[in-house]
Amino acid sequence: MSGKEQHPVSEILDQEFELSLKELCQHLDLEAELLMEWVEEGVAKPRSSTGQEWRFGARQFKRVRLACSLRRDLGLDTPALPLVLDLLEERERLRQQVRMLKRLIE
Amino acid sequence: MEFKDYYKILGVDPGASQDEIKRAYRKLARKYHPDVSSEADAEARFKEVGEAYEALKDPEKRARYDQLKNSGWSQGEEFRPPPGWTDGGGSTRGFDPEDLAGFSDFFSSLFGDGMGRGQRRRTNVRQPGRDRHARVEIDLETAFNGGVRRLTMAHAEFDEQGRVRQVPEQIDVRIPAGVADGQQIRLAGKGEPGFNGGPPGDLYLEVTIKPHRLYDIHGRDLHLTLPIAPWEAALGGKIPVPTPAGKVEMNIPAGSSSGKRLRLKGRGLPGNKPGDQYVILKVVVPEAKTARQRELYEALKKESDFNPRAGMEGL
């Protein structure tokens, strides 16, 4: 198989992607207790059915990664994080809408 | 290498208190944080500000830097460390080399000694390498068809003397067809190297699709605003519509106004569940340029009882 795949394998994190609490903590160098606090405060919302282990999908992985960097770089504390994350997502949605509406009127 | 005036970068006076330095850093970090900022050069500015803060936030490191700065160096000047310059034990807190990835050679030459004292280095336990996170901006055509993007990243390494140096690294990333805006791509094993035989971490890339001349991207769906003539809007009919895979014919129902949305199923970004392309109609009214064209508008006016402002009466 010489040189057939020259590039490292790229994998899209899609609907099927999920991480356990432990895996998510390992990936982001995060204490499990802090992540549990974040889940309670609405930073991330794991998929869970009763009695089952928490699973975090791609969007939640992104939110938690973002929360880590906002905490580290800007000193945001837990109560501020869900608000900022929600507003950032909202801003993205509104930007898309503005772009589309601009095309209609320009 | 260039001398860096860390005070200038943070916009503070060389006599600023530690508190003022922290406040200035926080303010600039908010402005340029790549996850929050919409400034064009946010990522580079954020790194620069972070490096300046790293040098100035620790009073011992700051004192070492001040000593050098006071000997007459200024921003942008060609810099070589004075003979006999060492970190002098100024940095009591060791760094992991990953923490310094992307910092300038100037920083490494000032504080590069004794950096090998990071906590993770002290143990003999097998430890996996850290993940790396980066962003990649692609155009819609690449998202639609897939492609290869060359990323230039930097990682920090120790040389034989235990000094940190920045090693540029190029990675060719295959962008899978159908990746959506905001989605993440994982490249297993392309993160930081592991310790004591531990496996390397992964590289995660967050994809941004550049704004396109024609299409707006909503998840896997594409939105296209399509100009049509008033008679096309009134009479309906088949008109050609661009899609990323080429032109298709689309049927427009009679009596379509501006803002009407039509769907071309499966014409969005490819994937297990391909997205759709939505066509938003925009009626464009041509000027009546000839006498005959005017006449036809006049005839239509006489013939029609249409009142576009019917809902406004009595207001």
C-alpha cells in the first residue's frame, strides 16, 4: 500500500461522534468535577437516558472546548459561561440571517 | 530575531502595576480571542498578546525582561541575547513545551532555559500527548468536492541543551467532501507527541466555510437568492438555476413574489443525508427603456386591479 494514502486520515465529527465524561475530560485536560458542575449550569448538555452513562456529541465537545478556552484566556467563571456560549451561537445564527436578508435587499 | 516591546504590545506604561498589566491583557484578550473576535488578524494578535502577558505577569520574569529592555532595545530592532544571558533561574514555574507552541523565538531565547521543568515531564509514567486544536478556512467548492489543505503549525521542542525552540510543521489535511460550516475534523495521532512512549494526541480542526459569492450555508443546506424578471414571477415557468454541481432547470410557480422559497432536494452539501438547496426568489424590475415597453407597463396598469398596499388602508 505504498503511498496510497499520503495524508493523515481525516474524520468528520458527525452525528455518531460521542465521548464519555472521562474521555471528554482527558481530551480537554479537565477535572471531572468541574465538568459535572458545568453540565449542571448548562455549559454542556450530555445525551443520556436514565441510568445510562453520559455521552457528549460533537456540538457539546465544541462547547466544552470553548468553555475551557474562555475560562483560561478570559478568566470567565462558571455562571458566565453558558450565557456567553449561548450568545455566541445566537450571534452565528443571526449573522447567517443577516447575510441572507442582505442579498434580498441589495 | 526581532526585539519585542511587550509593554507596547499590551498598551501599558513600563511602570504599570501587575494589576494594570492583567487588566490590559484581559481587555485585549477579549478583543482578539479567536473564538469571539471577528477581527481579521485575531489569531495572530491573540498569540502576541498572550506571549507579552506570559512574559510580564510573573514579577521575576518581568524583572529579567526589564533589565534587558532598559539596556536600550526597542520594538522591532534586530535582537541577539547578550553574551552570557541565561534565564538565571528567573522562571521558577516550568513550562510544558506545548504551552509555548507558536510563541516567538524572541520569547524562547529569553526564557527558554529551565523550561524543561514542566510537571508532565517529571513523571516517568506513560502519558498520551495532548490534543491540538486549530481552525481551517475553506471555500464552498472544497466543502462540496473535498480537497487538500496545507496547514502550517508550530510546535515547541527541546534541543540538546534543554532550550526550547519553535519548530514549524506542515501538515497536508485531506478535507472530506460534505464537511459543513462549524463542523470539526479529527486527525488521529496528529496532536502533541506522548511522553515516555505514550501515544500522541489528536489534531482537531474546526472548519469555517468562507462566504460565497452566490450561496449562503446553513448546516448542510445552501441558500441561493435568485433574481427573476416580473413576467417570470407572474407567469411561472422553467428557469435555469446554478448549483455547486452545475446548472439545473427549476419550475417556478405562477404568481411568485420576492422572498418565496423553493427547494431543490439533495442539492446541498453531500453526505449520508445530503443537504438541500433552497432558492429564494427576488423579483427585479427592469426600467421601461423604450416607448413600447412603457406602453406595455401602462396597459398592464390599466388591466390590473392589483393593490400592493391593500393591507395598509386605514392606517
